[in-house]
Amino acid sequence: MPIFYSSFLILLPVSLLHGASFTFACKIHSQVLQKRAVSIGRVYVYETLGVLVGGVVFTYLLIPHFHSFEISLGLGLLSAVVCLGLLGRFWQEEKARLKRFWGAASVAVLGIFLVSLITPAADMLHHLSVSEQWKVGKVEYYQNSIYGNIVVVKEAEQYTFFFNGIPIVTTPVPDVAQIEDFVHLSLLSHPEPQEILVISGGAGGVINEILKHEIKRLDYAELDPVLLEAVQKFPTPLTEAELGHPRVNIKYVDGRYFVKKTDQKYDVVLIGISEFSNLQVNRLATEEFFIMVRGILKEKGILVISSPGSLTYLNEELINLNLSIVNTLKKVYPSVKIIPGDSNLFLASISPEIDELQSSLVIERLEERELQTRSLTPQYIQYRLDSRWLDWFLSSLARGKENTSNNETKINKDFHPLGTFYSLAFWNALFSPWGQGLFKWLERMSLRFFFVALTVLGVLFLLFGYKSARLRKGAVPFAIVSTGFAGMLLSLVLIFAFQVLYGYLYYWIGLLTSIFMAGTSVGGLVMTRSLEKVKKDISCLSKLEICLIVLCLSLPAFFLGPGPYLGESLSQGVFLVLCFVSGLLVGAEFPLANKIHLKTSPSLSSTAGMLYAGDLAGGWLGGIIGGIGLLLVLGLWKTCLVIAYLKIISLILLLILGRRLK
């Protein structure tokens, strides 16, 4: 929550100026062009072209080579140059004091930004900002890769490596108790572990503990090579021994992709991340991924995954998170062993032997293998595997099942990522408890809720609009608001699906957004050039609405059908096409809607400003409601149904009220 409102306050001034500049630009351009609807359409196309170019430049040039302050100062420099161009030859006008003032201010700003860029000032601001952000210690390393953000923080003599804000590695002295618990309880549960797979989080202790067992092979899948390069920049005896061991095979690849493509069979597969607060990590804890892992396990193979826990109290958020993991595992694996603790350990297998695992057998294997451990003693094993903890844990989960909304079983799926929602709810309860009510309300949302709410909205709008000429005019703005909502959610759906299927998004998000904006620009350009040829405006706008409805209904069929089974290159190409088509339909509506509304409103500025504000407001609502409430709680296909239903209501209002416009 603090991130939400701080981001809102930071972006608010920029957003206000951005919205105001569009209205002024439309007014200025219409004075030159003398065509009101066409001038609005052209400004809209220019704006989307700017977003397109910005997305490409940001993705391929700025992210890899510049930090945030250099980018911000560069944009400020560009804006100052544009201001000077707009003011023109202000210095030659005798009665233009205001222009002279703004011109002088632009020159001053240009000079400040230029000096900041060519001197160390930008770097100093960047380092100061990063240090304030990471107050847990001194920031020794900060780097953006194509997969994410990597930060190395030093406190005393300890280095902690963060990937996208999540701690991945701690050296030279890791959390020995937690690592021994995670590794040895897992491997001691197997009679003879030989081939091991670690997916993420292996460096910094996990690999070292695994190598204490007499294994033959250890494959370590880590998505980002820059992360391990950072580890090697700050070498310790522990990490050098791990990463340089002959039995360790490092694979710089997405762990899920590796599981899908490998022919190797494993005795134990360890998922080294227990935080599911983003889609990239959550996809390693879904039903679909568990099915993939089952295919690479040997006859007595074990999948190991952990989650946050407690031996004193489980709040509702923690119960829901763990319940979703347990339910998902049990849907795929006939045998699931739960070891509750401050970090819950889940061992899943197709072999029933895991169900009979007792502390005596684990202790026996510990002694047979002569493992040298610090905290994992026979007494600790007896304590950890005591049946009272499991009984207490299961009773807590049972309490969660009784409180489950709509009596639905909590299953974490690729396109219905409940794990991410419950993780966010859990961390929100820890750090912003006042926001718990919001997450509980979001969890209760259902498809029926949205259908009823949208139906009531549509009926009320129709009834009052039928009687009031003023409200009747609102059919077109309603269409634009709903299109802004649909456009934002469609882009989120495509980005969401891409990350689920491929994991990496940091580098692609700019490209996907740029392709969407390219479609918006082309759609706006084609429609702007065709405005004078279009005679039946409402009919044309209605056809665009129908196309959006068909697209919304087609996306779930693709992603839940052939989408995941296409080759990577072909599938990524389809994503780009879908982004372009989505943007094309969204962009084509705006110029046409302005033409229709200008027939009933004499003011170009108010029409352009109102419809543009409606477009942005719809996008804002789509981002807020859709990003958490729809995609995470309802899932992908139900979200698409909500968008389609909203556009159906918009279409009905256009067909009934729009045709009555004079």
C-alpha cells in the first residue's frame, strides 16, 4: 500500500500536465488544420507514436545502458527544448513578458539538466536514491539486466543479493539453520538421492549442503546470468566452491523451460524460492508446473517446495497461501508430506513411501550418510517431525477451508494465480494491516458480482438516458471509458500470459507495450484519414465494439487451448500480433468517437479533453481493478468475460441511445 500511494503522488503532477497538454495540443492543431475531428485524431496519433518510440528506446537503449536519473534528466532536457520550440522567437516580441519569462525558465531548466548529465551529479543522485531505498546496508552493486533488477547490499561483512527485490543469496555466512532444514530434510527423505535439480536460489549455501550427500549430478537452473556474475564479483570460499564444483552443472535458463525441455530424470527437485508475490515466481508453484515436474521425477522422486509459516499462529492470509499450495500439490501428487515450521516444507511424490516418513528413519539416514551439520541434530529432527505440529497445521488449514468463499477449492493455476494474490495479501497484512479489508473484499469478488454490477449500471444508464437528451450524449463517452478499461486490461492480460508462459518479462514488457501502442497509432491514423468517408458513424463505432468483444472471447480460447503448446518463436509472434490487433481496435475508436460527440458539442477543447480523460480514466480503472481484483482473483478467462460483457453493454447503449443523438 505505501508503494501504491507514493507512486500515485509522484506520478500525479506528470499525469496532470500530460492530460492538459493533449487538450491544448488539439486546440492549437485545429487552428492550423481547420478540421476539428481530424485535428483531434491526428494529435492522438502523434501521442501514440511518441509512446511507441518511447517504448522501443526505453527497452533497447535506456534500460541496458542508463539508470533512472539519467533517463529522467534526459527527458527533462528534451522537454525544455520542446518548450523553447513552442515559444518561438519570444525574444523578438516587444509585448511578450510572459513568453520571455517561460523562455528564460526553459533555458535555465535546459542548462541545469545538461550540466547534471555531463557532470557526476546524476550518478550522485542515483547512488543517494538507491542508498535511501536499501537502508538495510550499503549498496555495493546495482544493475538492471534484461530479466530484472539485481542489487547487492553489504551489512558488516555479509552480502545479500536481491533479484527484483527478493533476497536470493546471502554470503559468506548464510542462514545455516534454514538451509540445512530445507536441504537435508528433503534429501534425507529419499532413500538414495543421486540426481538433483535446483531451480533458483542454489548459490550461497544450498548447493554446498547438497554436495555433502554422495550425489552423482546436480543441475542448477538460474534464469539470469548477471545474478551469478554479481555473486562472482564478490567471491567467498563458499560460493567459489559451489559454482566451481565438477558435479554442479549451471544452466542459465528459466527453470520452468528447463523442466519442460530436459530428458534427465531426477531423484529430488528443489524449488529454491518460497515467496510467490509475483507471477514469475508463482509459475513455479502452479498445477501446470507440478505436472511438468512429475514427468521428470524418477519412481521414488520427490518435489520439494517451501512457503512462509509459523508454529505459533497462522493468520487468515497465511492459511490461504499454504492451503492453495497444499491443494495444488495434492491434485497432482498422490503423496504429500507436510513438515510445518517457520518455513513450511512440502515434499510431494508419486511414491507412497513419503507418507510413511518418520523421524526415526530420517535420523537413521543422517547417521548412515555421516553428514556434518550444525543445527540439524537427531533431537532437532524429532522436534521438527513431531506429529503435534502437523495436527495443529492441518487443523488451521481446516479452519481456512470452512471460511473459503463460495466453497471453492483453492488451486494455484498458471492463468489463475491465487498464490500471488495470497502472497500479496500476506505481506500487506504484515506491513500495512489497515489494508486487510481491501484484500478480503477483493477475494470475495466473483464473476456474478461483476455481471450484476455491470447489468445494473447499464440498465440505469439506459433508463435515464432514454428520457434525458443530456445523458443520452453519454453513450459515446461511456464507450470510450469502457474501451480505455478494455485496452488496459487486454494489454495486462497479454503481458500476464506472456510472463506465465516464459517467466522473463522485464525486457519484453517495453516491447509488448510498444507493439500495442503501434497498433493504437495505426488504428487512430487509419480512422482519422477515413473520418470524412465514414457516413454511418454510430454503425462504424458499433462494429469496432463487436470486434473488441470477439477478441476478448477469443483470447481465453487461445491461451487455454493451443497457446501453451506452440513453439516459442511462433508463440511469441502470436503475442505480438495480438498486442497489435488489440491496440488497433482501441486506437480506431477514439477519433471516431470525437467526430460523433462534436456533432452535439460545439467546443473542440471540451470534447477532446472529456473523451481523452474518459479514455485515461478507463485505463486507470482497468489497471487498478484488473491488475489485482480481476486477473489474480478471477483468473484470465473470467477477466476476459468481464471485459467482453462490459463492451456488450457499451454496444447496447450505442445502438439504442447513440442512434437517438441529434
